Amino acid sequence: MDNAQSKAGIDALNRIMELELAGVVKYTHYSLMVYGYNRIPIVSWLKANADESLAHAHKAGELVTLLGGHPSLKIGTLLETEKHDIGDILRESLEHEKAALAAYYDLLKMAEGHSVLLEEYAREMIVQEELHLDEVNKMLRRPGDTRAFTP
């Protein structure tokens, strides 16, 4: 990769890192706001997502330094919607995951033909994010509904 491509890669990875760090904060917050009969398994799922987001942020930061860059100290957008119904939380999660997926696709597009390392990383993360999106989508469906959830 030339200097311009490395800079673009660093910028894309820092954007991913910021989104994933926002995921840590969001999922942690959501886990604290769950009430009701199904609280325990939902809180566990949300906390696991926060842990996964932190691991993803760390991985992106490691690649930033591999390219000679400086990992961002910023965190992606954090909006308090004051909506804490499980359905609201899951819909917000779905939107957050879509943004993260788009950032990984942007990285893949930028890396194609320039860095096998970044291409493979982006592909691996796209697979994980698409599976996670599917998981959230299934949670938003009514029991027995096999059609994908559409907001």
C-alpha cells in the first residue's frame, strides 16, 4: 500500500474503532436498562455484545498501529433516546450494527487489490456482523414469523 492508501486504511479502521467503542457504551447502557421476566438472559446477551464490541475495537486499533497510525480516542455517536423497551433497544441495536457493517464494507472496498490483510480482516468482520444482524433481526420477529423483520 502506498502512503495515501495507508492513510485511507487508518482512517477507515479508526472509524470502525469509534463505532465499536460506541457499541461498548450502548450495549452496557442497554444491559442496565432491561427490566422484566426475561431480564437475566437479555442482560447476559447485551453484556456479551459489549465485550465483543470491545474486542472488535481492539482489533481495529491493532491494525491502525500496524499501518503506522495512531488509534483514535473518539467514540462514535451516542444518543440517549430515553426508549428502554426491549423492542426499542433491539431496533437501536439493529441500526448500530448496520452502521458498523457499512464501515466494514467501506474498508473492504478501500482495501481490495491493495492489502490482502485488510481485505481478509474486513471479510471476517463482515461475516460476524451479518450473523449478528441476523440474530437481532430474529429477536425482533414475532414468535412463529419466519419473514425477516423490517422496521
